[in-house]
Amino acid sequence: MAFFRIKKGIGGYMAHQAIYRKWRPMVFEDIVGQGHITQTLKNQILNDKIGHAYLFCGTRGTGKTTCAKVLSRAVNCLNPHDGSPCNECEVCKGILDGSILDVKEIDAASNNGVDNIREIRDDVRYVSTNAKYTVYIIDEVHMLSTGAFNALLKTLEEPPEHVIFILATTEAHKVPQTILSRCQRFDFKRIKPSDIILRMKEIAHGDKLNISEDAYELLGRLADGSMRDGLSILERVVSACGNSITAKNITATLGISTAESIFQITDAIEKGDVNKIISVIDNVMSDGKDLRVFIDSLIKNFRDMLICKITEDSSAMLDYNAEDMVKLKALSDKMSFEKISHATSVLSDAQADTKWMKSPRIVYELALIKLARPEYDDSPSAVMDRLASLESKVKNGAVTDTSSLSERISNLEEKVKNGITVQPTETVKKKEVTEKKKTSVRLYNPIPKEELTSDNPIVKVAKNWDNISRTMCNSAGYLKAALMNRNITIDSDGIILLFNPKEKGAYNIAAAYKDKMQVIFKRASGTDFAVKVAYENDIQEELVDFWNLPGGNGEVNEPTKVSDDPLDNLVANFGEIVENVDESEFMEYDSSKDNFSQSSLDDNNDEDDDNAPEEFLEGKELSPEDDNN
């Protein structure tokens, strides 16, 4: 079996050429929708006032690169026609077929370094070989690096007389101001659908395509201001459907929803017809259309309805045929402004919620059902919509018996007031700030007041809790979460560690090691008492500050008031002289004097077990061997 390659011309293979390339404008007059730019450039050429640097800005498909290519031929053309190139002279033909190298196209995305700009800077010194001007067309110039922009500055500001720079970008805000100030800037507008349709009709006539009027209108809307996008869509449809094209062919090929489906579901929302909504969604899914694209179209439809509602001549602003425009206006008249606005917000939120979902159908269906049946939606905006709808019915005379309606409106107004108005926060009286000098202790199964003296072993442990917990954590680091900054409760049986209900991890650690902690507490107090754990909300008794308990009379003092001045607090608590204390030194409790003194842990010596309780209370650090006793 032999394979043949079909050649076209000399040395080239037959290849399909995209419609937008095949029909690329060759003169300024063919560039669609940019007359304000093409006329200016033609005038500059006719008056021999050509600039040394141009910046073409605009969205994709608006003609920036095309205009740059036409300009590069026009400034070098030997026989220009009214400022446009003739495309027949040797120079024009040489530029078109690439045989003349004085017009250079550079992709800034792949040539964005300083070295690439350095090559340009070196090349501009050489005079053009075949043309009058050497033209550099730098596409997507915003992709150049900062260093490359800086390297281009001097050359761009004062290039040789035979050099012209044409920069093109879709993101002009990314181009440094120093570059912008050295160029003549031209902003390309989005092309109107009517202009796109006229150009497509010329192309269809040239390629012998049979396209219906409704198909033209749909293509004009789908192009979204980009001539290239519109021609790319046209080529895709031609490949799928042949030379005879209708709007139905376009919707089937691209998988987009028809205007009829959009109007049907909008009408169903207005009438509250949930069955119709589900049916339309099911048809959209059955036809293989993208539900996200359908919702996008529906959001745009609600936006267009708002335009119809708030403007007098909406037909001039919207791209609809006469029949669809009548339907759109009819729907906008039926629905209130609040309901249309609410629908747009709800569907936009649904789009955001389904951004990363594989199956967004249920979210969209729920959103549409809420729009159709406002009673299912208790959001403030939905309540406002229902209220506006009721007021509209009363105003239009649709309701004659308003006795029950007035009551409903009052209820709705109350809901709106409670749902939208910011609830006045309860005035919180400024309480006196109190400071706990040490750990606050709750009384649980309270000890009699007369026993709350400094000689009570449990009170000793409670009052010296900071030293005890610190020493335990130094010998067993995993107990830090359970002990540090922990409130405790004492009762006649022993000590209870209190935990916030959210501190489940710390609670579990304390519960697991409470037997070990009980041994340490026993050594600290000399008394065998229990160690228990509990959540704070299980202990309801009043807080008592053991640091204000005097030595032995069992009276409870009021908490210390804290001044607004932090310096006063320091003086009140520590005296007038404040000294830095080494972190290795801790407060020790002297049971004989019922007060505290400072001593380094390093000064403590090991003693026998009989003195262990006092040593522990004085801040002695236990060894791992002691922990296991």
C-alpha cells in the first residue's frame, strides 16, 4: 500500500487555514470597530508624522496584532493608498511572505529576559536592508521581566530614525509607567455585535456559507466583543454542520442553552412552577449541556431584565432579536426589581458554592426552587422580596380584601426588622476588672471555713499551685497541657483539676496520669489525698481566691481591684521598686512565716522523705527517680 502526500504549491503541504487567519484584514479599512485608531494612523502616514513607539492595548481578538502588521507594511509601502498599504509592491509582498526581514515579530512571553532585549538593542544599530523602516512588533509586552523593561527604556526613548517599535498587550496595567510615557497609546474597544455580524456576512459570502439571521445574531452575542472568537466559533460550527447553519446547529454544537429554555425557566420562577423548573433542568442535562453555562446564561438574562426595567431604550443596549426582546420585556414587567435582583444574587452565590463540586445540579435546583417558592427561603432578602410583591399587588388592585394582607405585611415587616436590622447588643455594664494574684480555687464539697487556714495541707498545695505545677512539668513535659495555667478546686478529699469542655486533649492526659500526679501531690503535702479531673461547667460554686486568705482565721477577702494605670497595678502588687528576677528563681512558700521568699532551685539539696513536702513547696525540682516513687 502506498501513501501519497498531496502538495500545494512548491515545497509546501496542503493544510487547512483557520477562517480568522484566512480573512485577516490587509488594509486599515477592513479592521472592524476600531475606526478611531485606524484613521489616526492613516493621518500620521499621510502627513509623514510617524511615531517611533506605539502601544496597542485591548482585550483579545480586537485587532491589535492585525493593526500592527498593517501599520508595518503601510510605513514601508512604495505605493500607499490613502495611508493603507497596497499589498502589491515588492516590499509589501516581501513582508507578507517573510522574505524581507525588516519587520520582526517577537513574542514577549518566550523572549522576556534581559539578554533578549540586549539582542534588540544591538540589532537596531544596523540600517534596514530592503525597507525604509525596521519595525519591531512585540506581542504581549507585559510579560517582559522588570530587568528587560529597564534594558528597553533607553532604546525605546531614543531609537535610531529607521526603527519603529509597536508594543501590544492585553494587560496595560502591568506595563511600567516609564514604558507607557515613551509610547503613543491606542486603546482598542470591544467590537459591537452588529459590526461582528456585518463582517461575518462578508466572510460567509466569500466562503459560500448559508447562515440564517438568527444564527448571525447568536454568533454576534457569543463572540463577546472579539472578532477572532466569533470567527473561531463559526469555523467550529461549519466543521460540524457544513455550509448550512442555523441557531439550532450552533446551540447543539457548542452545548449551550437556547433562549427559549432560559425564558421558560424564568417564567417558571415568576409563576412559582417548581415542576417546570425541574423539567427544564432535566432537559438541559439530558441534552448534554453544561449546567454551569446554563446558569451563567440565566444570570445574564436576569441582568438584561434589570436593564429593561430601569432604562427606557433597552433594545439599543441589549443584543436580542425583536421576538426575544418582546419576551424579555414581558418577563421584566411581571417581576419586581427586588425579585430580579434577589434572583441574580442567589444564583451568583450558587455559582460560587459549586465552583469545586463535581455535581452541582442539586445546589442549582435548590436555588431555583427557593426563587420560585419564596416561602421556602427565610433569608432577609427573600422576605424583602415577598413584602415588595404584596405591596405591589395591593397598589395594582389585585387584592380587594386587605384585612388579612395587612396582617401578613406587618408580620413580614417584623421579620425584616428582626432579620436585617442589626440587633442592638445588650448593654454590658463595665465591670470592675479584678486580678487574681495566683490561681483561683473553687469550693467543691466545701471545706468548713474554720479549716481554711494556711496550716491546712490542701490549702498549702492550692496556694503554691504555680510552683508545684511548674516543677511537675519540668520533670514530665507531657503534663504541661494538663497542669500549666490550670484552675483547680479543692474539697475534703483532695484536689480537682478543672478543664474547659473544649480542652478534651488536656483532660484525657490528666485523666491518664492522675495516679502519678497523686503520688507527687502526696509528697508535696505529706497527706494522702485524691487527685481528680472535672470539667468547669460541672462545678457551680463561687470562686474563692486563696491568696487573700489570711493565716488561719478563715475569712475571705474581696478580690484586688485593678487600676486603669498599669504602673499603679505594679506598685500595688510588687511595691515601688520593681526588679528583674531570673527565670530560674521561683516564689517559695514559707509555712512558718506564712509568706514567700525567693530562692534559686539550684540551692536546694536532697533531703530525706520526711522533709520532702516542704522542699517541694519551696520549688525543688523532682528527679525522674522521685517521680516513680
